[in-house]
Amino acid sequence: MQEYSQPRTEKLEFPHPSNKVLMHSCCAPCAGELMEAIAEAGIEQTIFFYNPNIHPLKEYNIRKEENIRYAEKLGIPFIDADYDVQDWFARAKGMERDPERGRRCTMCFDMRFARTALYAAENGFNVITSSLGISRWKNMEQINDCGKRMASAYDGVEYWDYNWRKDGGGARMYEIAKREEFYAQQYCGCIYSLRDTNEWRESKGREKIEIGETWYEEKLQGKNDS
């Protein structure tokens, strides 16, 4: 068993007798700790990768492939859902300048959890959870509220709101990412978080993150609404 500077001391208590969970993953660096903790607890898990917010497509594919690589290493089933980017942009319309943790993020979490809960209901999963809440940059209460609301739309599906940061989880997340040499992503994922990150970098005299795809630059400037 892997040893960590902050080993887990708390036994995971699964909320359902099925002992099976559909885990929505946003990326390998965040999901790594959940994947290992759930596996070590003897809970059957399947990863559900649905993140139409991640842009550009090159970035999306890198993050997805890193997650697939680690899932295959651990022998965990991986569900690759649709990348319906245009639906995401349509839902984000009018919220382009909303701050991080604002309405746009709620919409984004709702969209991803709705698809996760639907898949769970259609494929015999009573419990869903997500790696989104392990990041200290995210509002855990906001994420859990979205997860619970979307799961409640389906009878027999519940959202497991375990605090994955506690009991050393946050520290192990970084240790696993370093050990597995995961791709080091530099922004949350969506084009607007990329914009905000670059604006902050410029204000600090740092180089911008270059994505090299004109379509996305035009989208930010309102020149491309397709």
C-alpha cells in the first residue's frame, strides 16, 4: 500500500448497501485521491467523465486521457460521456463575466451532475459523488447543493457529499498528482476561467497561458457565437 505523509485515518462509510458508486471526475489530479481511497475501502466504483466546460478541445482531450490512463492503471471502469460544448456555451450565455463560484459555476455543476445522475438512474447506480469538491479553489457547499439537487430528480439516486479534503485528502491529492506525473493544468477549465486567469497573470507581470486557437479568442471577444 502506498505510504503518504498524511495517511488516511478515517474509514470511509459508504451511504448505501449496494457498495457501488458512480464517481463524476473533473480531471485526474483531483480524482486521484478519490480513486485510491474508494478502491482501498473496497467500494466498487465507475468513473463518469462529463466535462463540456473544458476548453479548448486540446485541453479537454489531455485531461481526459490522463484520467483514462490512471483508471486503466487501477483497473477502474471509465465512462467517456459526450463533449456537448455548444450546449454549455448556450447555458452560459449572459453569465460570461460572472465571477468564479458565481451563477455560471452553479450552472456548470448542475449540467454535469444532471448528466451523471441520469446515467446513474439508467444504469443501476444508487450513489453518485464527484472529485470537484476536493479542490480548495472550489466552494464545497455550492458543489454539494448542486449534486444533491440533481440526484433528487431520480428515485433511488443520492449524492454522497463526503468531504474529500479532510483526513489529509487534500494533501494526498497533490502527492498522487506528483507521483503519477499528471499533466499540470493551469486554470479551472472553461474559457472564461482561462480569460480571468490570464487577466490576473497580466496584472502580476506574468506570461499568459497560450492556447493557440483563434476560435476561442474570437469567442471571448464576441466575434464567434457559433
